[in-house]
Amino acid sequence: MSDFTIFDTGFMQAALELARKGLGLTAPNPMVGAVVVNDGEIVGRGFHPRAGEPHAEIFALREAGERALNAEIYVTLEPCNHQGKTPPCTKAIIRAGIRRVVIGTLDPNPLIEGRGADYLKKTGIKVEIGLLSQECCRLNEAWNKYITTGLPFVTLKTAASLDGRIATRSGHSQWITNEKSRHYVHQLRAAHEAILIGIGTLLKDNPRLTARRPGQEPRSPYRIVVDSLLRTPLDSQIFGPDGNQRMLLVTRQHSEEKLSPYRKLVKDILILPTNSLGQIDLLELMKTLAAKGITSILIEGGSEINGSALDNRIIDKICFFYAPILVGGRGSLGMISGQGAETIDQALAIRDITIRHFDDDLCLEGYIDHQELSHSG
């Protein structure tokens, strides 16, 4: 491991801030930021804005111009060394005369990992790897999973009272959390490629599932409804004016007569198998969505879809909001149903927990310990 200085750290932090400008925009590519530094001064900045456009290093080198000669470049992800939709960044770095490359993390793609760094080293450029590696990896957690497993990264979001209720015994649920919490939810939506709900949530709330975040209005995540019995009302708000471009309806096999009215309203109808309870196989759904290039999904369902998602082991991250209220009641609805754990040692472990405050609301974020799951069988 290299002995990085506080100046190195500051420059990589600047690259990370640039990379975050691509949040929700770069898929199926990762977010990447880069800065070119000459004599201790940042002379070039860049980030990857979206797939098909130049990578972060290219923008940074262009801005630096002649000042890139004998300079250093800090980049959050290993520069590419292959021809894709854009030329390899390694060759641009070499042509610019960069003398030192500091990389946050290697490209996790098994077909690529380390090749870009090795190529630069062979040309005599000093290459150092691992500066703020955890932050750089976490930045692209969805892409990392997609590129290594072929499955999307799935976040489960729900909002509850302190006693874990998402609705009262009468079914009333709006609004449990405050306005600041709901604003953060729109940021979560904008950061994911798709939002998924079950038919229960749709019938109860008739949501639009838009990402109403300043600066993000032109982009709308895919909206996915899991509806095995095809009960979705044809006048639901979720279809919206762009339903034939941004909405996917997931169901089991039905007659064409029953499916036909929906075909004009949605981008695609996904016909998938069901389990013994008549529920859609969510693991098969994840494989199908990944095949369509969807790398990240935010589940905003109710108790049933939450339980099914956890039972099917498709969740990677949780984002649970808690409001400072107590609902109580035998008939009130809990956060998660499904089969669940039979014994406490079978319960899902959560790691790397962080807690945010939105006035009096709490937001707990953490990651399912998949390693623990594999050990427990």
C-alpha cells in the first residue's frame, strides 16, 4: 500500500465529488471522477456524465490541456484499457504525458480488473492504487454487483413508526414520516434505475413513483409493478404519460384478451413463473431485469412484497425510516411479512449501519450480510 499524503486524499475526495454528479445518470456504466494536478494545483476536472459519452479522464485531460504534461491524475476507478463506445483512457493518459496515476479502486469486472493499471505501469508511469478505496467502491455498489454477478443491486426502503408499523389498523399510512424524509426518498429514487412495488401498494396508494428532485426532472426511473393476478386499474397514476417508455408490468401467464389493454400502456409485460403461493418468483424477476440492463432497483412495497423479497434473498441494502410515533394495534400492519426466520439464528444480519436524522425522523441504512447467509446455508 502506498503512503498517500493528505494532499493525495484531498485530490481523491475532489474526484469523488465530481463522480457523484453522475448519480442516476451513467448506468449501465459506473460513476467516475478524475482530477489532473500540476504542481499541487488542480488544472483539470472531469466526470462521466452518461453511457456513450467520454469518460472522466478525458474531460479532465481536455481541461488541463498542456498542463497535463508531467502532471498527476487522480481517478476514482481504474482507467479503461479497451475499445468500447469510447477509446481507451489509458492511451489518452499516456499521450498527455501524465507521470503519476492514483487510482481509488480497480475495475471489478473479472475480464478487466488490473489490466488498465498494468498497461500504464509498463509504459513507465507511476501507478498507485487504493486511495479512499472503500469510498470509491461504495460509490458504485450497484454497478459492482451487476458486473460481477449479473444481478441488479436491490435496496429495500420502508417507513414505519417506532413500533414497526407501516399502517394503522384501518390501513391509513400517509404520512408516517416528515417532509425532509420524503425529500430524501426522492433522492433515493433518482439514484436507482427502477422502483418496484407490489399490487397491494398500488391499490392502496395509487402512487406515481416519480423522482421529484431538483435537477433530475428530465430523468424518470423505470416503474415496476408486480401483479400476478393482473388487478392493476387501467386508470392508475403509475402509468403516467411515459408509461409506454418507463413502466414494466410483471405478472403470470394470462389470456391475450386480459393482457391486451395493458400492452398499450406499458413498455413491456414480463410473464414469469410463480411459487406454490401464487407469488411471482422474484429471483427470476431480478435475472430478467438484469438482462434488460437494469443494474439497481429500489423496492418501495408493502409488507407482502418486502417479506417476499427478503425470503428470496434478493435484498442487498435496507433503508428504513422511523418516525417518532407509536401506532400499536393488533390489526395494524408490520414492515415485513412473508415466511421469515424460524429461529433467531436464521435472522438476517445487517452490517455497516449508518443513521441519518431528518429532524425527529431517523433513517437507518445498512447492508445484508451475504457472507453470513452463505455460511448459514
